[in-house]
Amino acid sequence: MTSDRVCAWCRDPMPVTLRADAVCCSVRCRQARHRFTRGVGRAGAVADGQPLRLAYADPPYPGKSRRYYADHPDYAGEVEHQALIESLTQFDGWALSTSAAALPEVLASCPPGVRVGAWVRGERPARSAGPLNAWEPVIYCGGRAYPSRVDARRVDALVHFSRPRRSDPLRVVGAKPARFCRWIFDLLGAMPGDEFVDVFPGSGGVMRAWEVYASSSADSDA
Ligand SMILES: C[S@@+](CC[C@H](N)C(=O)[O-])C[C@H]1O[C@@H](n2cnc3c(N)ncnc32)[C@H](O)[C@@H]1O
Ligand SMILES: [Zn+2]
């Protein structure tokens, strides 16, 4: 039998036999949720001054939308990157994931002043006449400026090898790991109190990470 409460990780109904204070339906979900929360970590401080409007866009790689996402409910053909980038520039800060192969073409549509960060995620099994691709660029712009601290460094590259989140029933090709989400928050100087928009939610993992991050600070144990 199940109750009308849902698991905080897989979102399935919770068995009624579980303790009233349980938030996950199984040990597997509890551990997956714990790993994810730990991967995001806690925010260093709460934003002072004006909250920012920030956005992250993780569209299909240019030219690959149909190949990977044709059977997804949100599939709408190729993403028009020029229009997407124009919409991102309405935010105080934004980040856009793309492929190393498409980077020159996508950068050509970007305004002056953007920066490129590198996520070294490890190579994918692929047939390739050239070197295997092992990284993914993130173009970013704006956000909150503040100096790195010894205990909270902001770095424009992330080395993090990840595996698919098999315990997540909503996972999609290209779903981003918790540690990556945290890196994006840091690149943009995001703080709890800011507004964060995930333009291509896919698994919903980025907003799940934002909820963890935005509900935490160095002063709380959330
Ligand atoms: C790289 S995935 C996003 C992954 C997400 N960041 C995550 O961590 O789960 C790209 C998403 O865009 C969706 N998509 C594909 N074509 C689209 C289109 N033309 N417009 C909007 N979304 C599209 C796909 O179904 C997929 O969910
Ligand atoms: Zn569950």
C-alpha cells in the first residue's frame, strides 16, 4: 500500500509502512539524494544587495536535437541558438552549455564580454578519426562579481567525471551532475535569494540542485 506522500528523490508514492518522518521510499533513493545534496554543497553566504536574475541553458548540441531527443515531450526540432542567446542576455547573468565542436559557431552569436569555462567530464565512447572529446564548454556572462576566498574558490574549469544518475527516473541524455550544477552557480556568483531559471530542464536536476543550494548557507545546516 502507498500513501499520498511522494519520495523526495524518485517521486514515487511512499509505502505506508515507512516511518512518518521518512522522506525517501528506499535506501537506494535516500543514498542517491544524499550524494546529490553533498555534490551541490552549501552556499557560502546569502546575497546582500539586489537579488540577481540568472539563467542556465542546456539545449541539445547544435545539429543533435533530433538524434537524442526526438521522442521527448519537449522536443521542438533544432534550437535556434541566436534567438536563445538574445533571450539569455535579458538576465543579469547567464550560462550556456554547448559542445566543443559547436563552440566557434555558438560564440559567433554571443555578445562581447562572454567567457568560456571548461567542464572536463572524461571521454565518451565514440568512433572518432580525431582525438576523443573529453570536455564540454560553458559560455557564461555577467552574474555577481566577488573575489574567491581560500575556503570558497571560484574557478573557470571543473574536472569531474560523472556517470548517469541511474536512480533518477527522469534522467535524460546530457543530464548534468550535482557537482556541475554547483560549478555553474559559482561561475555566476549565484547566491540564495537570487532568481534562477533553467531554460532546458530535462531531468529537472539543475533546479533540484538550485533548491538545495538556495535553501542552504554557511550558517545553516540545510
Ligand atoms: C541536454 S538536455 C538538458 C539536460 C538538463 N540540463 C539536465 O540536467 O537534466 C536538453 C533538453 O532539451 C530538450 N529539447 C530538445 N529539443 C528541444 C527544443 N527544440 N526546445 C526545447 N527543448 C528541447 C530535450 O528533450 C532535453 O530534455
Ligand atoms: Zn524513491
